[in-house]
Amino acid sequence: MTPEEKFVFDLQGYIVIKNVLTKEEIEKINKISDRIFPRDYSNKDSNMGGLRRTANVSKWDPACQRLIDHPKVTPYLKELLGPTFRLDHDYCIFMSRGGQGGNLHGGPETANGCQFYKYHNGTMQNGLSVLTFFFADAGPGDGGFICVPGSHKSNFLSDMPADVRELKRVEPYVVQPVAKAGDALFFTEALVHGTTPWNADHERRTFLYKYSPGHISWSRTYYKAEDYFNPTDQQQRILSPPSVGGRQSSLD
């Protein structure tokens, strides 16, 4: 990470990493998504409305597996989670126009200590964190991911009004980051965040890969390397269960 990127992440609690994926990578994974997880938004009685999601997208195809340790994002994972980071769980979110989101949630020192942001002796330390890959644009006002920049360091989180958390009242300190297809957005779960209704005519298409430091697990289940397509040694280390003693660096 550049000095400016470190400044931005420490300030905001998230950072948009531009041009992570090529046009070819975007097109390939979009085709895989349409084949493996076709979305039918016509069922008006569905309690999911215009939102569709499912887990374990990293297992869909070698192209999805490569996102686990994509070379353009692993330096950020190492810097922000430490060299023994691990993949905790993953899923996708697709939304059609009008698809409903969810209230603001998260924050520092929540989820039994799994979600945190700390700075010590020149190093940023994060708990459970999210790397969101965009396979369609999220332009100004499109909706989708929203957050309260800087809330990962808030000392007055309990004073956030309930109607703001429930998105019944819009305040300027709640923002929707803008991203292009091919970008990735990294944020710590210590950041207050949520999802607003999708307002664009095109479909929202995102993969969320959630990582933790090597000694922490939010998920109650662990990955099995044998479920993947000839995973590399590096991917096997990133997919390994949490531990402290004897844990190797996740990166070659």
C-alpha cells in the first residue's frame, strides 16, 4: 500500500482498489454467475424481493478460486490483516432495481471481539474484514453498499440515532462509495455499514470474500482444500483453519 492509501484507510475504514480485474476476468465471472446461479426476480412474493445471494462462490470455478489470492489484492490483505490472514467465508449479492437492502450494522469491538480496528507501533490491525469485487458499476446514487466513514474508530457508536441505523432518516455522514466494474472495495467490519435499495437499471453484481487474521474465525465452519480445483500451496494456507502456534505466512 502507498502512504496515501494507508492514510485513506485509517481515516475512512475502507478503501476502493481500482482496476483489480481485467475486462476478460469480469466477463468470464459474469458468465459463470449466470450459468451457476441464475436469478429470477419475477417472483413478487419472494421474501428476498430484488435481492439474491448464495454462499461459497469461491468454489464455483477456477476463475472464482483465483480471487482468493488475486495478486492485485494480496498486498492489501497482508498489510491490513497481517501475513497469516485466512479466508473466513464468502458469498455473492445480486440485486435488481428496487431490491431492498439492510440496516446499518457493525462497528468497533462488536461480535465478541471479532470485529476491530487498532493501530499499534506503525501497524494497522483489523479483525474480520471484507473484500468486495464489483462485476457491475455502482455509480453515484445507485445504492448498494453504504457506510459511515470513520466509524471504525468511533467512541460514541451507541449514540447513533435508531432512525439513522434503520435508514429511515438520511444523513450526509452515511455515504455510498462509487466503484466501477473491476474495482474491489476493502473494509473492516468494525466500520458501520449496510445496504440501501438498488436504484440502477442494471443489476448489482458483487462477490464478497471475508478474511480474518490467522488466529480468528467468525464462521463456525472451515474450508476444505479438497473442495477446490488443485489449490496452490498459497491458497491452501489461506483456506486453512484458524490457529496461532506454527501458523505460516499466507503468502509465498
